[in-house]
Amino acid sequence: MRSLIKTSLMSFVLASPLVVASGELTDRVEQLYEEQLGDLFLWFHQNPELSMMEFETSKRLASELEALGYEVSTGIATTGVVAIMRNGEGPLVMMRADMDGLPVKEKSGLPYASTATQVDWEGNYVSTMHACGHDVHITSLVGTARIMAERKSDWSGTLMLIGQPAEERISGAKAMRDAGIWETFGTPDYALAFHVTSTVPTGMIVADPAPYSGADTVDIIIKGVGAHGASPHRGVDPVLLGSQIVLGLQTVVSRNLSPRRPGVITVGSFHSGTKHNIISDEARLQLTVRSESKADRALLLDGIKRVAENMGRVAGLSGDMLPEVIVSEESVPPTLNNTDLLAQLRDVWSDSLGEQVFFEEERLGMGAEDFPFFTVDPDIRSVYFAVGGTPKADFEREAAGGEPVPSHHSPLFKITPKPSVTLGVEATVVALMDLLQE
């Protein structure tokens, strides 16, 4: 796929600000990877840190950006980084990269696999891993920063680069906004971000209208009446009631949402009891809820409350004994690209990287992102895209019955760093150069 991109870059359109010699951008980015970015990726990969604990990651990212001449501010919302390069009159354009790793023990078999450990938020000693590719994002951010600093004569305006903490806990973007970054550094005219994905071949870009769904974290506390396991008639069993609630929740999507509207309610955790022969007096369910509009979100959350409370009534409970539904503040709206800006950048990427660069298959699943906290209230024209991280040969091997491509958040997760990082840099630079001409 790299040869296709390289060939297409040899025919940059004249309207592009990147009027360069044949393949110059690709050649420069690949040279930069060999000289710096490859080693930087390895450092980030082998030193992952948990959300809001990215102290060394933040320090290294800030150091790299400061060395390139950016005005760098650190410690924003604990570990956030903002780097500014002012280059004359023009728009303010933001590019964001998330920094945090996950509490996962890496089992990828890679020679550079992470062996890092860290004390987590509850005081547990855990293994840590970049099991979602954020090491690619921050490495590419440094590469983008380098190219943009080298080519200041090709653009005009202000470039804002953000190293964001705690995307995995969908809280870092909101925390940075709450810390007043727009008030301090200015509100961007445009905002960009990308994610590497193991489900797309290397050398390809995904640029869709709705990259990610909205997500809510919901807890249900189910109260019961404890009793001996041999005398269930003398209590109210919260395990039985919880099981009925779990089954009832499966009808909220299928019987309330239109069949062509996506939605997910998943019960990820069910806890109750301490011993085989004791009926406990409480059970707890933990849910993730996914939707793609405010109306659908309200419908699903209302449905969860309706099912939980009325199942409690079926069990004979009332008043303050009814199940309690708690919607966490860990909620995020759907990531929706600005349609006009998306069309504009798709044209730019097509002209610069070739029409074959786009991966157009239907999006599967309903993953969520906290990037929208940067782009709403006020609304900022934004595009969130993805770059492929897995060689095409791996998908062909999987289709033939071979080893499956590991998913994100898996201990087996891996991407191919060089084509992922370099395409991330190229696509970002091309987009920034187009936006920083107005």
C-alpha cells in the first residue's frame, strides 16, 4: 500500500499548498521515521501509563515538541499538553493525540512488547500496555509537528497540538476543557484527530460521517431481602431479580429503537452474594450503553430505568426498595464529523494520497470516543479519521482460517508501526496544510 501512496504523492494537485518534488513528503516522513520516530514509538510503546497517570509520557512528548520550537504548556488537567506554533495571520487549527495506555499485560509476542507495571487508581499493582494504539498517535503527533515546523513557509495561521490524557476513561478531553484551554489558548476554528485501527489494512484511511457512537456508563443497584439459601420464600432474591432485569434489558433496543437505528445495551458485570447458601440483600449490575443521537440516548436510558424499576415491582418491592439506576458522569456524545469539512478533506486526501487510500467498508461495532468534548459547546468544525494498522496479508491469512487479527484492548493487540505512524503523519500534514491557507 505504501507504493500506491508514494506514487499518488508524485502527482500533487497544483492547488495544494504542498507543491513539492515527486514523493518528497513521503520520502521525508519515511526518513524521519528511520531517524527519530521509530525509536520514539518504541519508547512510548514500552513505557505505557494509565489514564491521568501519563507523567513520563507527557514529559517526553512536551520535550519533543519544545525542541521543535513550539510554545509548550504542561500539567493541564494533570498531565495534558498543549503546544502552540504561531505563524502569521490565519485560522487556529487543533490536532489532538491521546496518550494513555491500559491495565493489560501484553502477550503480543513482539520483541519490543511492554513489560511495564504501575499502581492503578485503586492501589492495585497492574501490568500496562498500549493496547489501543495511542503510542502511534503521539508518535505521529511529533512527526507532524516536525514537518509543520520545517515547512512554515507553506502555511499561515496558528497550529495547536494537544496531548490528551485519559481517553480510555472518556474523561481527559472534558477535563482539559474544564481547565480552560480555549480561554487560555484560543478556540480553534478547526479540530482534527485520528485513531489507528487494527481492523483496517495499512496504507488506508477511514473518513466517515460518524466515526464513533455516544456512550453512557450505567449502574443498577438491586435491593433484596437476605435469607438462608434453603428458605428462599423468606427473602427477596436480588440475584433472581437481577437476572430478570438483564433479560428484560435485551428488549429495550429491539422493541424501542427502529430496526435501522443502532443501539447497544450490554451488561458487563453482575455481582452479588458471598456464599453458596446465603441469599444476599443486594446485587449490582454495570452496563455500557451506546447510541448515536440525543433522542435515542434518552430512549435507551429511560427504558433501562423502566425495566429495572418495574421488575422490582414484579418481585413485590416498592418505594425506596426499588432498583436504583445511576447514570455516571462518564458519558460522551457521538463523534460526528462536520459534513462540509469532511468532504473538503476527503478531496484533499484523494488528490494527495490517491483515491484508493479510502477504506469504505461498513463500520462494525459502536465504539466511543471523548473527542466530542473538544468540538461541542461551542461547536467547532472537526474531522476524526482513522488509519490502518494491520498488513493486508494478515487479513488474508485470517480469512483462510489462520490466526485472527487481534482486537483493540486485547493482550494480543499489535499494529505495524512504520506504515501506521507515517500515514498518520502524511494524512495529518496534508489536512493541516489545506486548512492553514485561509
